[in-house]
Amino acid sequence: MHPTHQTQNTLLRGGTVWTGVPGEGVHEAVALAGGYVVALGSAAEAWAVDNDAQTIELAGGFVMPAFGEGHAHPVFGALESDGPLIRELDTIEAIVAEVARWAAANPTEPWVIGGSYDNSLAPDGLFDARWLDEVVADRPVMLRARDYHTLWCNTLALELAGITAETADPSLGEIPRRGDGSALGTLREWGAVDLMLAVAPKYPLARRVAALGRATGFYASRGFTWLQDAWVEADEVDVYLEAAAQGLLATRCNLALRADPQRWPEQLPELIAARAKIRALAHPLLTADTVKFFADGVIESGTAALIEPYVGHSHDHGISVWEPAALSAAVEAIDAAGFQTFVHAIGDLAVRQALDAIENAVAINGPRDRRPVLTHIQLIDPQDVPRFQALGVIVNAQPLWAQLDDLMVVLTIPRLGDERAGRQYAFATLADTGATLSFGSDWPCSSALPFEGILVGTTRQTTGLVPDGGWIPGERLDIDAALSAYTAGVAVQAFADTTALPWGTLAPGLSADLTWLDSDPRKLAGTPGLATIGVRGTWLAGTRTFTAQ
């Protein structure tokens, strides 16, 4: 699939058209031509008569700007379906049984590789290799946790990776152990995970290209026209180049090339060369203008970087993936090279270090339209809240995470304590400062369905509407603000206004990027029905990329 500008003039009418423009009312029709919105409301109806437009009856449906995915891992997400289907399983026994089923059904596969298991199913998130050995001992097994910062492996996989009782914890990782010192089977963070990834096979290029095509098609079916791949290694650039060349992309894609602290600063020319390869293709749906930094890990594993120590661990502040001076120097360098900075920062120390690095780049490199992004921002020290707006830092948040689910109750809150736990995911506080809020899912770490996240972001409740009144209710967003974060907010992150086809809102002269829903989300705000809204159609620059059956 290779969306191009439409040749057929089109009128969508007979429903509600929400433009996403603050203060503007709704319309009953929208007209599209040449890839652009040309008219709204009665003007669209009149234009259609004069311009021989095909008419699509909306049947009372709801049209809005297409969604943007501010943070995803599309190849990882699509490849999960090629392995054991463990994401939805809620017991260790069920996961082990599914691993056994898949291994039996795929006897020629040399490894059993899958994701994403729920970290909260085992005490302290620690999973034992022997549980997997019971069903697959003759082949290595490697399962990713939902956070994608953690692996659960069987004994043979540990042996192939050379991980023994004598293996020291790497500087940027952790190898949990049994009482006798042997590796348990859980690996946490880059240093430890990379030991396994160094011996695990990579999927062939053709398989990864097909997965990317499936992923962008999946996103188009959910109303998206742009996505940020937030973790791209050097060998994955060719996956995008090949998918683009084959016409498999159903959305725009921007790549965030990962900066590796173990290979810095010699890696910088590689990042510049990768961007040049993408630009040389000159494909309308593909860019690589961003560099991704991991500043820390995740709270549920005790690897997010915190200003004050974890509860019960007076000297444990988590892991800073980059030393502060090194992070500042690297951000300064990629900023000077014209890249957008994109930083994974979950703990309040990581957030502060990332903001310090961006502030340094601004001071050294001078003013420009840089739009740096901090993603996740789970915990922020109050004194750092105003710095986002002051530095022009975009807040890329995952609204689905702001709920009292098992992960939060079993692992996160006990590690933070009540006071810090009560400051998590400060969406409304940040928005009130004037900072730009964009939404993303971090798929496959969590669901990519936008309305599942919007329901949580507007209620601060689980899908069962627990607790009454919401968790940290002062951080709830209203429905318009949540919809805007998934549309106009992501468009700011994507520099959409600087392109030939600006998107993010609907107005004459802007790109015809829109989605047709079966229900008005504003009328379902605060109800479980919000999460089940269906998509009837998606248009990218006026070309229909999805049609509901």
C-alpha cells in the first residue's frame, strides 16, 4: 500500500465533523480534493455540487482529525504474533502452557521468542528459568516483558548467552539470582538484556518488512496516519527502506535512531548516515529526523532513576543509563546535527537530567525550532514541572498507564511510597503550564487502541471504572484535551505544520488526514463505551487507507 494524493473529489456528509480547532464548533460535512481539506459545513456541500464530488454518507458517524501515534515499536508489535501468544494471559501457568503449545506446533524453529508477559504475575517481577524448562528444555526460550526492558529466559538460553553464577552484573543491567548465586532467569535493562540479544537470532529481513507492513495497516485501521517508531537500531533502517520501496507503508513513519552510551561519540556519524539514507529515498511517508535516548529504566523493576531512593532501599536510586555529563554532551551533539531529541525518562531524576541536557543544548547551540520530546514522564519533581513549557519540551505521555492496575498496585506504588505515587502522570498539571501534550501508546508495551488510553486519561480509572472518582483525579483531562493530545499534540511533535501537507486539525488548506468513527466520543466520555468506538474509515492526504468491512 502506498497512499498518494487522491484524484477523486470527495464529500463526507450526514454526520458530525469535529475539526479539533479550539473554540470552533462542529460541522455536518467536509470536502476533500488533491490531498487537502477544501471546505467545511454548508460550503463543503456547495463545493461538492460545483466540483463533481463523490459523496460518502456518514450515517450519523463522527469525523475528526486522524490520530498520530507519538510513541510505538511497530516491528516489535507485529512480530509478537509470530511467537507464543502470551500478552493476554493472566497466570504464569497459562504462559508456560502457551510456550509449550507453540514449541510443539513449531518444531523446526531454533528459538522460542515471544512477548509480552505481565511483570506483576510473579513476586517482585522475578520469573524463574525452571518454570520454562519444565516444558521446553531442548531449545532456548526468550520472552519479553510488557515493559520491553526485561527478559524471562530458560536455562538453555542463559547457557548460550554465557550467563552463569560467575557472571557479574553489567554496569547498565541486573541479573537477579537465586540463593546459590545462579542466574534466576530474569534479565533487567540494557546491559543484561544485551547479553541475550547478542546470541538470539534476528528475524530475516523479509519477515520484519512484512511485520512492518502489517503494523502500519493495523494503525490505519485504528484511525492513524502518522507514527513515531521510538527505538530503531542501525540494522532496522533497511526494514523501513524496503517496506517503503515495496509500497507497504499505510502511515507516515518517523524513525528515532537509538543513541548507545556504550558506543558514543563514535556512533554519531552512523546516525547521520542513517538519516541520509532515508532522505535519499525521498519517500513521502518516511523520515528519520529523531534520536532516542534511554535515560533510565522502569519503576516496577526498580531501574527508573529517582532523586530519593526506592522505599526500603536507602542507597538504591535506580539506574541512570547515561552519566549526566555524557547525556548533555550527546544531546548537544545530535541537536547541533539538526536531530530532534527524544528521551525516555520515567523517574524524576531521569526527567531532571534530560531537561538539564536539553537546556544545555539550547544554551550552546542557540535558538532553532527543535521541539525536544520527553516520553513517559511518570514521576516529575514539582520544581521541574515549569521547565517543560520554558524549554519548549513536548510531553509525550501514555494515558493508558495512569490507572490502578495490577502493575501499579503490586509493583510500582510499593517501590515509590504513597507521596511520590500520588504525583504520577501529571497530565493536567503539565498541560496547565502551557506545555504541549502529545499521546502515544508505547505499543506493544500496552494497547495501541487510542480510545482505551483516552478513557483512562479522562477518568483516571480502570476499564471497570475503579476507583470511584478516579485515581489522582486532579490530573484528569477533559475529552477535547485528550482528543487533541492524540491529534494536534502529536502533530506538533511531528513538525507537521512545517510540511507541504500540514495535519493535526481539519481546516481548508490542511492535509485531508481524518478518521470516520461510528460514535461521537464526546457523548461517551466517562463511560466504558468510549473504549469500544469503532473506525469506519481512515484517509491519509485524501487517500483512503482503511475501509471497515
